[in-house]
Amino acid sequence: FFLMIRRPPRSTPKPSSAASDVYKRQELYQRLPCPEFKGDSICIAPFPVFEPALFSPDYANQMELAMNLVQNARSMIATLNIASKYKPKMLIHCRDDTKLEFLNQNAGLISTLAKIGEVEAKKEKATEGCIMHVVTPLIDLYLQVKGIIDPKTEVARLEKKVKQLEGMLTKITQKMAVKDYETKVPEEVRIENKEKLENTKSEIAAMQTCIVDLK
């Protein structure tokens, strides 16, 4: 008798990760503005050269502020466990006229990068239905969560999480308090423990602030 062996169906080979990355970079390069500075391909284009005359320290500081707001907003959304389908509004209480103008001009950029809804900067506070976070001495961030989360449920979840983190904090502190810790524990481990300690403290502080605001 004859034994028939079926060959598996031929599949289209997937491009390698490196090839895919090159394609993505080329695609992004072609979408950049200023065509007079671009070559036919990123693969043969000259490496960018820093032009001090084109650098603006003030604008760099303003963009750093915008990214700070983006990071804080995303951190608050993660802390509050807000689902991605919701786009809470961000209200920025700004007491600096120059920064106020910049923030309103770049509200769309902040909204896109933070993955939130409308962004608006004002001189007035906005407290109703909002969670507040201090960004700088002159700027506060308010995230409007009314109707998005249930305060009681969220408080209970955050309080439970805080207890877990406090337990982790105690264990890390005990590790760092052992005799001859500085001499017997390798430096890389001490650095790692210090980072864990600081990150855990920051996370607890952020959650406790949210709990106070929700209550």
C-alpha cells in the first residue's frame, strides 16, 4: 500500500524584526515635514547635525513641562485603573501667563500623548469631580473622573493596594537595615533596593492622594 504524506500548507514568510524596524523607520522618515532637509531614504541620508542657533532653551523647557503633564496624567489613569475606552478631561490650573498660552496652544499634543480627552489650561481651579495632582508650584493638574469611576469601589481597591505596598516597603526596609549591609551586599543590589524603596514610596503617596481626593 501507499502511504500518503501531506505537506503542510506553504505560509508566507514573515519579515524579520530587523527588516520590519527598517521599514517602520523609513515610513516615519518619509512622513517628516521639511522635505528640503530630507534625502530619498533614511538609509542614505546624512546624520543630523546639531545647530545651536536653532536651539531654544525656553521652548525646550516648555516641552519638558508638556511631557511632565503627559507622564503625570498617564500615571494617574493607571493608578485609578481607568479603562482605555474612557477619555477623561484634563484641566490645568496654571498661574503663569506664558506657560498658560503655551499649554493651550499644545493642548492637542498633550491630549494625544496622554491618551485622554479634551485638555484645557485656565487660571481658575477646577475641583468638582476631579482628582488633583501638583505638577509644579505654579501648575496643578485636574483629571475629571466623575461618572467614569465609582469612588467607593475605587477607594476600597486603592486602600487594599496601599496595604500590599506597605508590606513590600517593610520587607525592603528590613533588608536594608541588616548588619553590615553597606559592606556585605553588592553595590548593584543596594542600588536596586534603593530604587525599589523610592518607587514604592512614590506609588503609596500617589495612591494616598487619590484616596483623599475620592473621599
